[in-house]
Amino acid sequence: MLIRLTGADKFYGARQVLKNVDVTVRAGEKIGIVGPNGSGKSTLLRMLAGGELLDGGRREEARDVQIGYMGQQVGFVEEDMRRTVASFLRDALADVEALAGEMRRLERAMAARAGDGGGAGAGPAAGRDAGQDPPAAGIAASAAGDPYASMSLEEIMDRYARASERFERAGGYEAEARLRAAAFGLGFREEDLARRIGQLSGGQRVRVALARLLLAAPDVLLLDEPTNHLDAAATEWLETFLAEAKQAVVVVSHDRYFLDAVTKETWDVEAARVTVYPGGYTRAMELKAEAVARQRELFARQQAEIERLEQFIRRYKAGVKARQARGRAKQLARMERLEAPPADRRREGPRIRLGAAAHAGTEIFRVKGAGKAYGGRPVLSDVNLLVERGQRIGVIGPNGSGKTTLMRLLAGQLAPDEGWVIPGEGVRIGFFAQGQAELDPEATVLDHILSVRRLTMEEARRHLAAFLFFGDDIHAPVGRLSGGEQNRVALAQLILRQPNVLLLDEPTNHLDIAARTALEAALEDFDGTVIVVSHDRYFLDTVCDRLWIVQDGRVETFLGTYSEYAEKRRALEARLQAQQAGRQAAGGAAGAEDRAGPVDQGALRRARAEEARRRRQQQARIAAVEQEIEKWEAEKRSLEEALADPELYADGRRARETVQAHQHALETLERLMDEWAALQEALES
């Protein structure tokens, strides 16, 4: 047991958010927390982390357990805002950095004691310290502050060996590669590592915080919607990382594919209760449906029995069977009443009805040679697209690749710098943008609906119920709503305008699974044209039959679902990997293909994520080697300047050490260049 909650209760004012919660986090477990927005998922996660006081029950944690928690909002102190991404991430490797510092100090101490005949002075540390005072003078000068002053060379060498062993055990030699793998896996580029955190967007800061938490590798990872600011590639990398992680993971998420790939147990939070189901999200929801069906059947049977007993009592309480009636009354009084299963209005309420789309021509959009730049930086170049009536297009690509720019060009909110975007005849666009600036924070949910179309109260309530607003919800000012609720208001307005072309930019952001499911069902019924930007792969698979892939300023079209696209991409990468393996060991790839049997979609997703992880690790190692090459080239230049100075040769010892250090730098550079060439060949093959 790492963390346990027993009989835990939580109130916010008079409202009980969580009631009698009994859950346990064990070593290595992968747990998903699901439930409607506002049900208490984030509160439960904070209770596990120890950051939320319990109003009842108790919390226990194992001795010395290390807990890593990340909420949906991440704050940085002013000092961190001035730091670079790389510097901030290295904090997670503090133990390794401390060992590296100790090893550097020991190297200097060994070099100082080696004297003229010692070999230690030829190593990298000696190269950096070339030109120092003679060893004896150095010891005398620094004895007061030298922690190793009283130690012999043999003792220092023994301590260095132990420190080196600990450094290797802690993964020190791979630390820089791990840092880059986490940064690159979560969507950062090499040049981003040198940027200050204060220069990053809010989403990038969240990703930096997530990368540092993953690098720190605590015993328990508590993550609240970690995929919110990730594109599909970064989400798949995180899936693989968490699925393979040895530590326990508890994650709140609305991403169904992510939950199925990572988690083996599901905590369902609803009506202040937490129910534990084995399996990932899909399996857990199957078990929940079975349990609810059984509960309803038992409740219905009990209600029928209660009705039968009450009828008997009413009929015979004063007649010849009065004694039997009293017996039935006692039986009824002793009966343990079952709770009525809560009606799930979110799943059983009215569906979103988009209605018949107004007629439009066959051609919806024609884009010819379109381009757009910001501040002289091209975002999209030479885009050529044709959209026909009834098509359902998903737009995917890395964060910042130009997806929103493309949507705004189609919506007419931006003009292209070059080329044309030509809408077809009869096109009526409904555009859902990220960040609903048009919503009035003072107006109510109902006000926003009635501002679009005159409806009776019954019609307005029915329409809003389809967007999961019930009862007094409709009278709430929009400014008090969550991001997901505001998105639902904007979608409810959009549908009332009866467009025949829907342009939706991240419509599922902040929506829980029930709301996403309702939107999916509505879009499946819609007979108009849909173009949607989303990182939710399940949503894309359900709604879209083709994709636009936006990357490097270009837009490519793929005919098929997201899963089909991902499978083809994995197959291509697998072929490339097999070709590379074939070059390394002739015939090995063919044998592997012959032995390979059919695999399911989950296995395919994991295989693709594994290949992506391998390539990112290669890229991270290349970057680390390039950094080492730059360092040693600078060292070589410095030594060559020293060797060119005639005064150097007046001191025989210094001259000898400088020559040895220069030779060591040349040998190190040659080894690094060979490694760099081999890594490049492996990456490009």
C-alpha cells in the first residue's frame, strides 16, 4: 500500500462532494479516474496527494513514499520564469547532478595529487584545468576548503570509484538523453530547451512541468488531465511512458483511448460515490452498465414486492386475515430498502438535434495556393484543398502547426497572404473557435439561447437539456461556468443558427466523456459538412472519414479514419525499422515478419508509440552527442591556442600536460564523431 483513503468524506459548504470513499493505491498500479465534470475527480486526486483536507475518514501513506502531483493549472515562481527549460528540467535530476559534481571535484583532487608522474592529469578534468599552479602549491592553497585535503590519492580514487558506480546505477550517463527524450516526447524542439519559461505559452509551461515530474520518477504519479495541452503524437508518447513506468500512476482523463492504453483499474466518480472497477475505461463501463442493470432489476423487484405487501395489508387489515396483515406489516417494516438507481439524465436525456442542413452546392470550399504568415514567419504555404458537400474532415497536426489558422481562413476571419479561399454557393458557416470571446459573462445560459432564436420556455429547456443543462443550470450566468460548460453554451448557440457547414476548432476541450458522446452522436446525424480540429482520437474515429494533416506549413489529405492513418503510419515505420534491422543482420527482418501473427488495435497503437519513442531517444542521443562535440571542439581550440604560445614551453610540466590533454581531446572528438555518424545513419535508414 502506498496511499489509502478509508471512509473519506468531503464537503464544500453544505454540498457533499465525496461520501465514504474507500480506495487504495498500490505499487505499480495504473488507475484511471472518470466521471462527469464537477463530480469530484480533481478533489479526490488532491485528497490522495495530501493537499485537500478530509472532512471525515482518514488518509494513510507508506513511510518515505514519494508522491508527484500535477493539477490542471501550473504556477511558476518569478525565479523559475527567468530560467531556461533545460535548467528547470535538470532540477528533476538533482541527485544525478550532485553525483556528477562530486565526481568532478574528485577528478580535480586526483589530478592535483598525481604530480609529474601521475596519469590522472591526462583526463578530461585535467584538460579543463590546464594552466593551474603545480599540484603541491594547489593543495597548500586550497587545503582549508578542500574536503579531500587529508585523503591520499588511493583513498580519493577509491571514493571516485564508488561515486562512479552510484552515478551509473542512477542512470547518470543517460540523464541528458532522458531529459531530451522527455522534452522531445512532449513536443519540444532542441531550440526550445534554451528558451526561458517566461517566454513560453501557458500550454507549453504545463508540458514543461509534466516533463520535470516524469523525470523526477516519484513512487506515485497523480496527474489531472495531463493530455489537455498535448497533440496526438505527444499523447501517444505519454501513453507509452506511463504504461511502461514502474511507479504507480493515478490519472484523471476524458481521453478514452489514453485510459484504455494506460490504466488497469478504473475509479468511477458519480453522485458523491466512488466505485472501483477492474480494467481500463471501456471494460469498466461495460461492467458499470451490467451493475446498473442489475441494480435497477433488483430495485424494480423490491418495489413490486412492496406494492404487493401494501395491497395485502390494506385489503385485510380489518378482516379475518388481520393477523396475517399485521405479519405482512412487520415484514415490510423489517425490509432493507434498496436505493433507487440515480437516473442518468446526461445519458438518457434528449439528444442534440442538428436538424436538416440547408442546401448547399456540391463544392463547399476550394483552396488554391493559399499561404499565411505572421510577422514574416510562414505558417501555411501553397495549400490546395477541395471540400465537397457532406464530407467529414478531421484536422490534425503538432501544436502550433497552423490548424487554427487554416480554420480561420476557411471561416473568412483571416485573409490569405497569397492564393485564394473560395466558399461554394449556398454555404452557411457555423464556426466554433477556441476561447469563446463572444459569450457575455453577465448573461445567463438561457439568455444566450434566446438571443439566437425565439423559443418557448419548454423548447429552450429541451434544447439545453440536449447540451446537459438541466433545471436551474439554465439560469446560471455564463461567467460562473467552467470552460467545458461555456463550450457547451457556444455549441448550443451554434446549432440554433442552422449552419450547413460546421467548422469546429477543438470542440471537445474541457468536455467530459458524456458531453463528448452527445456531440459525437449529433455530428453523426448531421447531413451537412463537418471540418473539425481535435486531439481526441476516439472523437476523430467516430466523426470523421478523412483527415487533413497539417505539418511544416503544408496540408496533406488522408482518406480514412484516424486509426487507419495511425495504422498505416505504424506500418511504414515498421517497414523502415525492418529495413534497418535487415542491414544490421541480413535476413533477420524477413524471419521476424514470418513469425509475426495478427495483433489487435491496442497492440498496434503500442507498437507505433514504441517506435516513436525509439526514434525520439535516438534524436535525443544525437543532440547530446552534438553538445559533447561542441564542448570538446571548444576545449581543443583552447588547448591549441595554449600550444601556440612559446611561453608554455618554459614550464616543462605544463607543456607535457597540455600536449596530453590535447591528444585526449582529439581522441574524444574522433570517438564522438564516429558515434554521431552511426546514429545519423541509423536514424535516416
